[in-house]
Amino acid sequence: MKKDKVSSRRDFINKGVRLTLGLTVVGTGAMALSRRSGGEEYVWQIDPFKCTQCGRCATECVMAESAVKCVHAYDLCGYCDLCGGYFKPGAKLQTGAENQLCPTAAIQRKFIEEPYFEYIIDEELCIGCAKCVKGCSAFGNGSLILQIRHDRCKNCNQCAIATACPSNAISRVAANKPYIIKGHFTNEKEG
Amino acid sequence: MKKRGLTIVVLVIVLVIITVIVVDFLNNRPDRRSANPYALKVEHLKDVDPELISHKETRNLSLGSLKGSALVYAEGKLFVVGDSTLVIMGTDGSEPKQFEIFPGPLSLLVQEQGIFVGYKRYVVQYDHEMKLVKQWADLGDRAVITNLAGNGEKVYVADAGNRKVTIYSQEGDVLGDFEGKSESEAGHGFIVPSANFDLVVNDFGELWVVNPGKHAMENYSDDGRMRGFWENASFDIDGFLGCCNPARITVMEDGSFITSEKGLVRIKIYDQSGQLLSVVASPDLFKEEGKAPDVSCDEKGVVYALDFDRNVIRIFEPKADE
């Protein structure tokens, strides 16, 4: 009688373990399938309309080199000679390093045709400090913006920059629309 | 004895942990955070030689709950539009009269022939009793009408979205348009990177249009042929900086220009050749990185500025010794 009781307890444990394993396998499979079929995934992104260019994106990211980079909305840019995002306020309009606003010289200025100049961001040099973004917002039309680059971002469970952001400009957005780019004369968000 | 020592050690550890948490919490308060090492410094651009300042601020007129979007001085009165209202009042804010108009006005022109209110894509014409005369044709999806000017015969509509000026008759018929292009190198065309694109007709009937991307003032014949221009792109006080300045302009009786700038907000006076004459209001009087106030002036040289950031009309009178 006692032997039967021990045997049934062992069976119970065996069945429980098998059930748990089964549920784990089924659950993992279902999760993998849902991801493959485009289920809701989210990534961190900066809303350029809320960003106040505080400089914390350069210092708070857990990556050695911040995943936040300056992005240029070319359709919005005025291609100005006197670019507030490129030149230091009060500087001479010459491309010498002493006149450049970017602390790492990550913006390249290229003459297109009179009177247009193109400004190209070198992401390898950009540290996401937002100095150019501030200059462009203040004196230009805000075509330079900060964005989290998803080829660099580790998509941490809790983004360190989002925690430090004083204007709550960083939040999770749908992974199929991972960027918030300014455009035209409106503040309508584009994917 | 052993137990007592252990208790003391645990208490010290707990105390250290609490101290670290409290110090960290206090240091992370928004007002205690370290300064931005990458801050953009523009303070030095705000310094204006006091000798250059020709006006002093003497009065503010509150607009109350009305969110003003355009201001005009005409016929000895101030005309202001905003929300779905046009307000006509004395220059001291007295006897304000309110009239309901279509919602969303952005610009305003007051002439003998009527009152013209600009919306994003069309113009609405009223008579002086504020009765609707006509809603003019829609300029299309791309249109962003920023300002209006008129010479008594034609109305010029600055369209930032299409980067052109559309010419209308007083009855609202389209007579033509121009994009500021000419055969000379100077006539590149209007460069309008944002919704800041102003124009004005002075007392001599001359049409002047701002080319904001070139920091230029361009003079056109009444059918849109360029006759002359001046430009000054510079960080210095006598120039215009950024992509879109001067954002707003008006003219004085003698043909001098009053310019209003965004970003580093300041109001200045230039002669017809582009020589800086004086500064009406220096940047320290305005919000940092603010919007360019809409400006108008009367026969005595008093400048009325609609400050969008504070939603008040700010009145700048010439200094007594000017």
C-alpha cells in the first residue's frame, strides 16, 4: 500500500515536469511565430517635437558611443549659406574648424550651386550632443534632429536616456515605424 | 559581544546605503543636474550698442484669451486677428470692437477697398462693416499663405508653400504670379525654407518682397519683374542670420524698413538701400529662440509688435531725443 502511494507521487511529479516542459516549448514557439508574423514590437525613439537639445543623449546612453545621432531632414532643409547648425554663433562664414559649431566636426558642408550648400552628417563622428540641432532650431527651420539609430541601439528594457530626458521626448514606438522625421511645414509625424 | 558588533556593522551598511540613495536622489533633481557641456552659447549676440537703440517700450496691450496671429496699424487704429475673431481698437487699446470671422486667420491687410484676411490656402475679403464680400479661390494643397500686401489696385499674396507671390485684383481675380526669378544671377527665385515669407508695399507704391533664404529684400514691379535688391547675411547686428530672416517686415512713411527676426528675436530699422539705421528692440526683450513678432508702425514712427510668445501687443515709441 505504501509502495503504491510513493509510485503515484513520482508519477505526479513526472507528469508535472512533462507538462511544464510542454507548455514552455509551445509558449516559446507561439512567441516566435507571433514575432515572425509581425506582432507588436517596440523600439525607443526621440520625438523631435519634444526634444529640448539638453545634451544628455551624448552622455547618458549605456553604449560607449551614444546610439543617438543627428539626422538631417533634407526635404525641410533650406541649404543655407549661413547655417545656424554648422557655424558657431558670431563666427566668420568660413569652414575653418574654429568657426564650426560641431565639437567633433561631424558635419560636412558641400557647395551645390549658388546659393545652396548641403550639410551631411558623418555618423561615425557624431556623438549626439544636439549642439547643431539647437542651432538649427534657433536660427533655422529645425531640419537637423536627433534620432536613435537602431543599427546601434541595444533597445534596453529601460532606456537610460529616456530616464534622464527632462522633456519626456523618448518613448517606445512601433518597430515598423522606428523613426520620427520632421517634414514640410507641419508637425505631423511621419514614419 | 559578537552579536553586538554584527549589529553595528549592519547598521553602518544600512546608513551608507540610505545616504547614497538620498544623495543620488537630490543630485538628480532637475535643478541640481550638471550643466549641459554642449550648450549653444548665444549670449554675446544679444549685446546691442545702446547708441543704436532708437525706441523704448512704453506700453503693452493684452489680448486676453484671443490668440493673436496678425497685426496691422491702419486708419489710426490697431487691427488684430486670431482664433475666429478680428479686433479693432485704439492704439491705446481703447474701445475694442470684436467681429467674428472664419477660424484660423494667419495674415491681414487693411485698405480703403476693404479688409483682407489671409488663411492658409485662401483669402477672405470683408468690407469695413465686416460684412463678408468674397472668399477668394483656394490656392491648393501646397499653399501656405503667410502675408498680404496691397497698393490699392492689386493685392499681393505671399505663398510660402509654393514659393511664389500671387497677384490678385481687388475683386479677387488672379492676375498672375511670380517666383522671383530673373535672367540675372540675382534673380535666383524665392528660397523659403519655412513659413516665414513677407512682403510690403510702401507709400511710394513699391513692392518689396523678402527672400528669406538669401537674407534679401527684393524690389519688384507691380507685375513681378525684379528691379533691385539688397541682402546682408551675417551674425552681426547689421545683418540677418539663420535660414528665414527677416521673418516679418513693415515700412515707415519715409520708405525705411522695419524688420523682425526669429531665433535671435530683434526688431531693426533699415533704409531703402539696406543700411542699418537703428534697433527698435534688442533680443534681451524677447523670449530666447522665440517667434518673430508681427510688426506695424504709425505715422509718428511708433512700432507695434505682436509678441506671439507672450500674446501681447508691445508698443515701442521713438526716444525723445531721436
